[in-house]
Amino acid sequence: MGQNGWYISPVSITFEDELLYYVNIDEGDWFVYTEPIIVDTDGIHTLLWYSIDPMGGHSPIYNVTVKIDQTPPMITIIKMITGPHKYTIYVTVSDNTSGVSQVLLHLDDVDVLLPEPPYEFWWTIGFGEHTIKVIAYDIAGLNASSSMNTPYSLSYIQRNLLHQQIISVFQNLLLRHQFIVRQIWN
């Protein structure tokens, strides 16, 4: 049994007395029950039945609804660079049977609940490797996760500018050092 009245595995239906049962599943043909009935496809199924006692008396027609979802949600993550150190994360989550219940986004070690579609998140990050992980839950209680690493590295132009800044800092330090050395010797 899953959550919210959903089964997350095949369902076996049995009658345990000696009556003669006639069964109908999902508006199909009526058949005589002889062995346990296995319902193993995702979806909402309607089971109708009635019995005939040894004296030939018919019971009313009874029914039960069986909801089965054995398939976890599907997740797609798309990241788009929207500026220096800035990403927009787009998450698509679908669940064709019971529906999506909750979507969690983990950015490095920070958890963010994405309340409703469209699932979007704007992220400003620093240099280095970052991890995006999405966990989606469906109404039946199944979950799926998907993750990606997001390296934020310097572009060629940014590396050259940083390299020039570092050289400039070292040149200034060297000039200061030479100035200090001259003052000590004078």
C-alpha cells in the first residue's frame, strides 16, 4: 500500500467463501471467479462483483475502486546561465498516474521546496563545483531523484583579466619590496 489510497504494487483480489462469484473489471466482460485476480496496471480500476448462493439467490452488485501507481515521477533539469555567477534552474516533473505531490530542490547542502509549477529557481553561485539535486514525490508515495553538477569556471576572457590582475598585484608587491629594501640600505 502506498499513500493516499494508492497501491504501489500489483493487487491480488480473492473471495474466501464457497459462493459462486461473477466479476467485472473496468467495464469489461463478466466472468466467473475461479482463482485470485491480479490487477497490475497503473491507473484507477473499478471492480464489480455479485455472488450466487447455493439456493440460487443473487446478491446485490458490489463495487470497489483500486488505484495503482507503480511508476515514479519523471524529472528533467535544465540550467541556463543568465549572467556572471547566475543560473536559472528549470525543473520539469511529471507523473501520469497519481500526480505530483511535492518537489524538493537541493542546491549544494541547501533544501528548497518548489511549491508549484513552473518549477524555477534563480541561483547566484561562486566559483567551483556545485550540485543540483531534485527529488520529486507523487501522490502515491513514490519518489525519484535526478542530479547534475554545475561547474562554474572562468571564461577565457575572465581568466586573462584575472591573470593580468594577479600580475599587477605581484608587480606592486615587488616595487614595494624594492622601495623598502632601498630605504633600509640608505
